[in-house]
Amino acid sequence: EQAGDYRILQEAALRDYLASLRDIKARLGGEPASWSITEVGDGNLNLVFIVKGASGGIAVKQALPYVRLVGESWPLPLSRAHYEYLALSRQAQLAPGLVPALLHHNETLALTAMELLEPHIIMRKGLVAATRYPRFVDDITTFMARTLFFTSDLALVAAEKKEAIAAFAGNHALCKITEDLIFTDPYRIAEQNRWTTPHLDGLAASLREDMELHVAISRLKLKFMASPEALLHGDLHTGSIMVTASETRVIDPEFAFYGPMGFDVGAVLANLLMAYFASAGHERAPGERREFETWVLETVDQVWNEFSRKFLDLWRSEAGGDAYPVSLFAGEKGAMRLEAERQAYMQRLFTDTVGFAAAKTIRRIFGLAHNIDFELIEDPRKRAMSEARAVRLARGMMVEAAAFRTIADITGSARKLR
Ligand code: ADP
Ligand code: MG
Ligand code: MG
Ligand code: MG
């Protein structure tokens, strides 16, 4: 097929297309005319259809040549579907069972068919409803430790690593969205910014004057742009995680590229912290959500601690990369020095994570893309109160990231602000 053959597949055309694919047709079962097709895309960028037949269901995602949230005035390359497919394939190898199974990909149509996640729901919705997820810590930390470690120089030889960077380097339009919307716009006047007004007008103005913050966000932006440490998911918020009580699946890696590991880990932590700060605004009776709030902060602690433990374990047992050559760390003395260096590496990664978590928080409160954690708080006064607490912690995390030595320093500060 030619590049010019791209067309947006709405219901009828999608039905015909899927009916032409032997394996998909068999999986759905029955007559194509009887398949139900529902568009469920609630994301900002793409079309997602759920298709169900007599014997099974699938999810079909198609990229649009523009940003869905904004419209045709904001073009965005279809190639993001290629990078999403590539990332999903790699994540499936490295973290089996933690991403939806791939069923079909059409490069020309920028279309991917995958396993239907059912009865999974978007984790963010569950958090708004104060649901606790007992599998989450173990699953998300396995996902992050394995996808980040095995795509880094600690695991790959130099040539493989550089080839892998090259394979994702073309996804720069998606990186640019992050560079603008997360690392730039919330700190200046930008047409697409919004916030809870007038309550947060003063805070928004203070962010635009805060040179310490501008230095800190610019350092983080540079780190994001210039540190190809590992293959990132690139958009790892709680809206990119689907859950049940017993399962966790990471979806939507279209922002994937080689970047700094702390960006993914920080995304997870930031979104849990925002769920915590938003929780007060969803309360109908005082204390009603206390157990949930306790669980969220415990989860923040455990996500970092378990991620760190798993990552270090992989480094000790699976280091096959060109970084830290074993020949330089011979004997007992070498082993001890290398172990100390691993600890120093994790401390540096923690500092990055703290800064990126702060950036991910501020953009959700002052930038273009908000989240339902805060948006579903109907009373703007309560919403602003929750948001202001999150921003207060985030500002400190960004300008004094290294002052937070452990994750308990973060959750301790969050608890005091509640
Ligand atoms: P976008 O890139 O536009 O954000 P997503 O990949 O996040 O698109 O998908 C949008 C929505 O579609 C998700 O929030 C989820 O509700 C639904 N969805 C996506 N993939 C699946 C799947 N494999 N099974 C069930 N629902 C899905
Ligand atoms: Mg999404
Ligand atoms: Mg995001
Ligand atoms: Mg997406």
C-alpha cells in the first residue's frame, strides 16, 4: 500500500477492513454485519474502537493526522502509530503480560488491533472512585524496572543501544509536544493554558515570575531532550494504565523514545500524588476516603522502593551492557566499589524522578491537558485548594529536588499538606 492510501476508518469501513483479516475475523466470530463497533477514545489524540463479535472482542486504535483534542489546525504525524507499535512490541518482550497483546498492525492506515482489556478500567477513574489496587505496585514496578533496565547501556552493548535510539529518533513530533506542553507553556503566557480561575490566578502569575522555577524546569527540559538513557513509555500517567483488582496493563506508548528514566518513574509518582491531593475534593463526608488516601501514599513509597530494588537486582544479575565493564571492578574491592556506585546511580535517578514528577504535576494544573482527578471536583474552591497543595509540593520538588533524599521525604511532605 502507498502512503496516500491512508483514510480514517469510521464504523462501516472499519467493519469491512476487519472482515478482510482472517485471524481477526476468526477471533471476533459470527457474521461481520453482527459485530458491534463503538468508538471509546477518551484520549487526547486518537480514535479507539471496541469491536465485539460472537466469540470475542478487540480494541482498534487509529492515529489521526491531527491532535484530536484540538482539531485539524494542529497536525500531528501518523508515524506515531508506528512508534507505538514498536514500543508495544518491545514492552511485550520485556514485561510479558503487562501490556495488551498485539493482534495486527497496518503501517499505512496507522492502525493497530490489540487485545480487548475487559473488564479493566482506566486507573485514574478507579482512583477518583477511591478504589485500591493491590496488584499495582508489583506490576508497575516490574514494568518500569524491566523496560528501563533492559533498554539501557547497563544491559545493551553500545551498537545495539545506538541502533535502538535511532529506531525511535523519528518520534520527535511527540517529544516536541512534551517539550512544549510540560516543560515550557505552564511557565509563560500561552494561549492553551488554563487553570481554576480566579482562585489560582495569583499562583499562575507567580509561576511566570519565578526564575528559580524557570531554571529548574529548563534543566529538566534539557535532561528530557539530551539524555537517551532508556526506552521510555513517555506518557506513563494513570490514564495510560488499565486495571482490575488482579491485573495491570500499560497502554498508549505513542510518546515512546529514548530519554531519561526518571521521566517515566516521575509520571507514575506524580499521578498518584495528584490522586492523593484531589481526594479531599471528592469527599462527601469527612474522613470518608481516609483509607484510600493512606493507601495512595503507601503506594507512592512502595512504587519507588520496589522499583529501585528490582532495578538494582537486575543490574546485579543481568548486566550485559558496555557500561561499567566488569574488568574494571575485579575482586572484593571492585565489587564493593561497584555496589556503592549502583547506590549513587539510584540516588541520582531518584533526584531526576522527583523533578520530573513535579513537572508532570504543574502541567496538569496550569497547562493544556488537565486530569479528571482535579477536573471532577465540582466546587471550584475545593478544586483550587487541592490543586494549590499539589503545586506547593511540586514547586519545592522542582527547585530543591536533591533535598528530598528518600521517597518518605515526599510522602511526609504530602501528608503534612493535606
Ligand atoms: P490516546 O492515545 O488517544 O490517549 P489511548 O490508547 O489512551 O488513546 O486509548 C483511549 C481509550 O481507549 C483508553 O482510555 C481506554 O478507555 C480505551 N482503550 C484503549 N486501549 C484499549 C484496550 N486494549 N482495551 C480496552 N480499552 C482500550
Ligand atoms: Mg491515552
Ligand atoms: Mg502526559
Ligand atoms: Mg496517547
